[in-house]
Amino acid sequence: MTSHDVLITGIGLVSSLGVGADAHWTALTAPSPAPVIDRERFRPYTIHPLPEIDWSQQIAKRGDIRQMETWQRLGTYAAGVALDDAGIKGDETLCAAMDLIVAAGGGERDEAVDASILAASEARADHGVLLNEKLTTDLRPTLFLAQLSNLLAGNISIVHKVIGSSRTFMGEEGAGISALETGAARIRSGQSTHLLLGGAYQTEHPDMLFSYELGGYLNRGDWKPVWERSGTEGGGVVTGSGAAFLVLESRDHAEKRGRGAYASIDQVVSGNARRDGAFPARIADFIGALGAGSDTLVVSGASGAHAATSAEKAALDRTGAAYRGMASAVGHVKEAQFPFAVALAALALKNGAAYPPFDPAAERPFAGTPARAVATSIGYHRFEGAALLSAA
């Protein structure tokens, strides 16, 4: 134990299960945890939708709410929940010295303009000229500004007054992994005393689903738990709208302000292995390097993508660890996937209990009190990360 241990002192979660750490713990530890899904709106694709949210609880000004796209509101809201949970929100001194690391994607496209371009292209051969015309007549300049990925960090800074250094990572699951890896390294090295990090994803928009479907990743059949989608129609991924933000602090900083912690982040590893025949063995070595065994609870961010999820399941089965596929409960939340898995692992350690199996056919019960946990995120297309947590 050192003064630069990395502690999680605040958690902000939003998903189809509700808002906040307590709501998620209650939902996921129910005797038979049940996902909230919507099969109809984007048929044949299933999604995990957002719950009803009163944005004003964390974003006070209506003007700020109006100028944000939904994914930015979602991230800004969850960031506020995490700051509240850590007892930092509203403390101008703490917020002014607080660093910010965001995992973000692009913004939401203008569907009407996209449709008009596609319709016009069917009757014209000069597509380059057509696109230039549309750029000058149909597209709003402010749309491009709203799509800037670092605007989520900007909105968090404006709304919550978190005005230390700011970093934004892009790259789907890899962005969330890099955000946590960087944040933990800054705390451990003494470069930061406390920081806010996380990501948000809004799937309830056709172009968000389109990006997955172009690669053939979306599940098209009936909904099944994440471990049971191998061989189903489509690619196996069921997306969800959600956000996860964490407040990380050095042990010294947290103790000086009398703040308890959910868990300690002991190690974070990342990689970008080639997706070939040796991939399952690489994932087994990757997870095994953290020492996951029968005494370890694993919160897996497995997406359901056939190849990646099969490789991870085989690796986890070899360790003997009890694992839980969080995407069965909340869906795949892209940039927020790894922070979300870490948050759920920390909740289990804080509460001294494992989650019941989300999929009793594939996941075994965990007996006793977990003293450590592993969170994973094996990207549906590329990148992989894992974190080892221990009770604080």
C-alpha cells in the first residue's frame, strides 16, 4: 500500500437499468437479473435503450442541454453523477485542479441530408459535384461543430467546472482502455492527484447502428445472453445506450479529504493482437498475466461478436474464474465499455459480494467474498484491455 495507489472514489453509471451505482447494483443482484431491451424500433436489430432521464438534475442550464447531442448530454450527466458520488461536485478548488480524460466517438449525422444525397445520387453520375453542392446548401456549419469528439470534454468542463488538463481518446473500446490506462498511470506517477474519466455512447440513432452493420457485426436474431450468440444470425453484437464515468484519486489525496473508496486499481494491461488463429491463445495469456483464477470475479465486457467473444470465453474457462458478461445486461456501449466493466467490478468489491450469473447456462456461481476482480474488454473488431482491482 502506497500513497500513490489508484483508488476509485466515485462512480457515475447510466444504462437501460437506470442511473447511478446503487440502481445498477440493485438491478444486477436481483434473483434473476433481467435486461431491458427494445426489439421493435430498429428491427431486425435489438437494442438496450436509455431510461427516462431528467437532464436538469446534472445539467442545470436549459441552453446547455439544447446545444448538446444526446451522447454529449449522456456523458455530461454521468460525469456529474460520478462527481456527486465522490463528494467533489460543487467544490471549485477540487474541480479546478481535476484532470479530465474522455473516451469519445463522433457525433450524430443529419439523417435527412444523408437520405437526400443518396436519393439524388441515383439520378446523377457527377457524384463529386453533387456532394459539393450539398455541402454548400444542405449541411449546417454548426452540425460539424457538434460532431467534434472533444466537445464532450468541453461540455463537462463548462457544466461541472472540471478545468485541469483535458484529453480525449477515440477508437471504440480502445478509447476507453486508453483513458483508464492513462488515468491510472498519471495517478501512480504523481502527475495527477485526482481525475475524472469515462465515456458515453448513444445507440438510438440509425447511423450509430449503421457503422456496426457495415462490418456485419450486429445480431439479427432473437436476443440471447452474450455467451450464447455464436452461430446466430448476424454478427452477435447487441448495442446499448449508456455511460460510465469514474473518479480516480491517489490514496494520499483521498485520505486527506476523508474519502472512502470502492476499490483499488492495481494493474491495467492493453494490447492490439492480430485476429488470426493464434488469437485465442494470446487472449488466454493476456488475461492470465493478471493472475485471474478461481478466487477471482471477472466482469467481462465481451461484446457478443462471434470471434472475439468465443476467444475470450475459451480463455476465461481456462482460468477457472467466475465471469459475468455485462453486455447481457446493458448491451455493448462502445467507448464506455471498459470503464463500465471496471465500475461494475469495483461495485462488487465494495459490496463484498459477486453478481449472480447473468447467464446461468454459461456462468458459474461465485462462492464467498471476492477480494479481487478483473475487468476485461476484448474489442469486437480490434484492441483489448483488462484491469486488476482489489478491495480498498
